[in-house]
Amino acid sequence: MKGIMIQGTASNVGKSLIVTALCRLLLQKGFQPAPFKSQNVTNYSYITEDGKELGKAQVLQAEACRLDPLPEMNPILLKPVQPGGSEVVWLGERIEVVSGMEYRERYYHQAVETIRHSLKKLAGLSDFVVIEGAGSPVEMNLKDREVVNMKVAELADVPVILVADVQRGGLFASVVGTLALLDPHEHSRVKGLIVNKFHGEPLLFEEGKQWLEKQTGIPVLAVLPYLADHQLEEEDALSVPSIKPQLEEQKLLNNKEATYNQLAEHLQKYFDWEQFLAIVEQEERAAGQ
């Protein structure tokens, strides 16, 4: 399939926001994109008209694509209900409450097949799938049975863009360290970097950009300024949303088209679109050989 996966060096680096912006930008460029996140851990969910439940971030991303939300866009939703336990929602249906260890042991193979099925369905509804990862792809204690990052990129056979948050500090170590911990076949999928949440003029980071590209051999596709009032809920919220996100959601619903267009404009202003297309097309050619 034609697509891209947005992964991060950590949680809350801005993956959800970038996926939403990229979905709308692709739509504006003449594609019909579809969003996908294999597994969400959050209580911030949405019920569709036919009673299916999925993460709200994928609903917003579907709106940015001008598509109706489908459970296949977020086939696995884990809703924390007690310390160490989560309610499993599978393709929109509530199944049971299990512990984290029990989930990994019982659901891994089923998850892989469900992800494969969901990607196939989305590929039939769109011509470009924008996939969001979760957390970090190098959580070494979880890596052998993960179904949210590089395993998904492998199943979809798409290139990866790695996002890092410059606001929290330690960006250079987080990028180089993440790449160093990936297996060689995983590392080879990372075709671009995005520096997110930069405060100030992005040109001030030019020296840092050059260092990253020289050190990693991977192009920096964007240095994105911090966007304070984007009105979208952060990814992977582990608790019931507070009043503030609810108010922000209402503001978004009142003017959602303008918000999605603003996000796309923000991304395009700083994004190397031509390099991005070259990465996607190169991967397509390689897959066809």
C-alpha cells in the first residue's frame, strides 16, 4: 500500500497532531488518505452511529480526511479501568478486562491478524494510509511482542518518519539513541526526521538540523514551531479527559474545517513536501521489484 508511518522517540512528542495535519495536507494535494493507529491506550474514545468504539484521535483524523470513522482505523482500544488492568475494545466491541501481562500473552497473534485485516480494508477505501505509532519503538522490555510501531510498519510495508520533541530537551540523544536501539531492518525503514515543538524561528535550528543529518544519514523533513492553540486532544491520554479538553473539543467542532486547514497550512509551511514524496515513491518502487 502507499503510506507512511509517524513514530516518535517518546510519548507526547506530537504524533497525533502531525498525522492529523498530514491527513488534511494529503487531501488538499489530491490524495484520499485514511488514518490508522493499531492500538490506543486511552479513555478518550468515541462511539460511532452504529455503536462501535474507537479512539477520539482517529475520529478527528478521519474528519481531516473527510471520511466516516471506522473501527478499523483504531482496531484495538485499551481503556484503563484499574491499576494494571484495561478493558479491551476489539474492532469497536468491548470484550473483557485483563491485566497488561495477560493481554500480551493472549492477544498478540490475534492482534497481528486484526491489524493486517484492518490495513487491507483501509487500503481499499483510500490511496494513502497515514499510520500513527505509540510511545517509543524501542521500549526494550516490550519490543518482542509490540503491535504499535515497527511491527505495524512491517505489516503495512511503509517507510517511517521519526518525530522528536525539542521542547522537552535531550532531542539529539533521543533521536540517535532511538535509531541505535532499532534492529538493522527496522532502522532501514526510517527515512525522515521531524523536529517538533520548536520555540522561535526554525532557521535558528539549522546547525542542529545539519548535525542530525550528518550523524544519522537521514534527512530532517521539518522543524515545526510549537503550536500552542491547536485545539486537539493529546495522544494516549491515560485518564478521563478533563474539562479543558472538553472545551477545546467543542471549539474544534464549532470550526473544525478551519482548524484542519490551519494545521495543514502550518505543516506545509515548514515541511519538505518534495522530499516526502520522493521517499514514498522510492519505497513504492522498491516494493514493486
